[in-house]
Amino acid sequence: MPAGPRNLITDVPGILVGQAQDDTVKTGVTVLTSDAPFFAAVHIMGGAPGTRETDLLRPGTLVDRVDALVLSGGSAFGLDAASGVAEALRDAGRGVETPGPRIPIVPAAILYDLLSGGDKDWSKNPYHDLGRRAFVAAESDVALGTAGAGTGATTAGLKGGIGSASWVLDSGITVGALVAVNAIGGVADTETGQFWAAPFEHGGEFGGRGSAPLAKPQLKRDPTVLQATTLAIIATDATLDKAQAAQVAMVAQDGMARAILPSHTMFDGDLVFAASTGARALTNPPAQLSEIGHAAAICLTRAIARGVYEATPAEGDPFSTWGDKFGTRSAKG
């Protein structure tokens, strides 16, 4: 099954992604949105999550659609990025209608990048402004590697980053993944550079390096609480309610486990959001939901490797990029 024309989550019609970063602080924000509210759910497997408004994504809660999803660096400080996004949405007249002002619905998740280098001694929390800027910048192109929420991301022995991938099913349904890779574990063999995700690669999208034998999992440093977290979003144009989207998010976690060794540790707040624009009705929900979940997991596996593969160096980085350590990036999907 082929990737979409961009091999990005924005191959899902209507999905847009905006990013903003502060290269001095070495951090940033990534926002997924659409012209209209969309169904969303979340599945959390890591032991150290940091989130905002994820309870409302549970089936059975009142609000069934959201206006944006936010991935942010900065640990708990980064939760303020959602406020900046909500402010920009309000200015655009977006949000749930109430007797008072419209209320934008903006679930968010954060990763720990406070040891990424850069100047973290800010006098004013930068994330509100970064969130607003990221939302305003939303478009169909997505910068990969050292961008947005992936600006200060790291993994075991290598710099992390933003990754994305897509897959068009035979039914015409499109599935895409967006991820900020910032894991305690590693994504590639530390001696050869071969990605654990290599068996799933499409079109040389992360270097065509082939598969590698399973090696002892690596850790990026002696782990202490809150030093990691990989955040992902799965999007599809299939019509999914919150319960079905939650199922897709859960299955997509398999993609994280294939690409990062180890994943879902007590030091990672690993989570997956799932978003549905609802443009394509399911004709056989059990079978198609299984197919969408499988595609979501594979897209996430590929996106994780792409995020690390596309990272670029910056002064003061605590780890090398994949390209610096294993040679110039040789191909893209």
C-alpha cells in the first residue's frame, strides 16, 4: 500500500500542521488542526505523562470534537502552549458555542527537553507565544527533524526530532502519523546506524539502511524522572467516533514499540492521540478499524525513524545527529 503524495500526516485531507521553535532555548511546539472540529481520542502507555484536557477525550464525555492537538517541549511549562493555541482559535471565532464566549477545545501533551542545551533561564514562559505562532503557521507542509516540538528532542545516543508518514489504503482511506521523538530508549543500532524500524521503511524514507539484528537496548543516560516522552498523533479521514479513535490510538502504540527500544518506560510519558476528520464512512467497521489500526502502527514506526533521520545539528547539542554519526542522509520518501 503506497504512501500519500507528501508521505506526511497532512495527506489526510483537511489536516494541517503548524510548528514554531525557539533555537536559543532549544525547544518548540507542534500543532495539528483542521478547518473544522474533528473527533479525537488518546491512549497513554508511558509512566510519566504530562497532559491537558485529555479526560474529555474519553468516550461518554460531553464534547465529542476538538479544535487542535498540541505537542510541546518544556515539560510542565510547555502545557502553556495550549493556552496560546486556544487564544488564536478564539480570535478566529473557533470553539464550542456556549452562552458566553466560544471555548476552543485544545488537548495537549508535553515532553521533557530541559537537558537539550540552550538557554532555559527564561524570564517569561515562552510556550504561550510558541503555541500561538505554531497554530497561525499551520499548513500542509511539515518540517521534519529539528523543528517544532522536536527541536530539543533526544534519544539514546542520537538527537531526536519530528517525524511523519502516511499510507493510503486500498479502500481510499488515508492514515497518517506525526511524532515528536524524545525517548529514553534508542531507535537505531548504535554501531551500524540501522533503524529498528527498517523492515517497515517505504521508498528509502530514512536512508534505506536495511534491518539490523536485535541488540541490547540502549538508554540515553542514567534515567531519572521526567527525562523523556515520545508524543504521537494518528490522523485519518475515516469516520471514527471517540471509542473507535481510542482503539486506533491503542493499536498504534505497537508502532512505537517496534521503533524504540525500550519504549513505554516509567521515565517516558509516551502517548498517542488519534484524530478523525469523518470524511469517509466505514462500510465494514470491525474489519476496516483493524486495517486502520495496523496502518497507523506502521506509519508511526516509520515516522519515528524519519524524525531521527532528519534531525540537524545545532551548537550545544548533547547528542550527535544520525547524519553526523552515520553519514550524510542519502534518501527521502
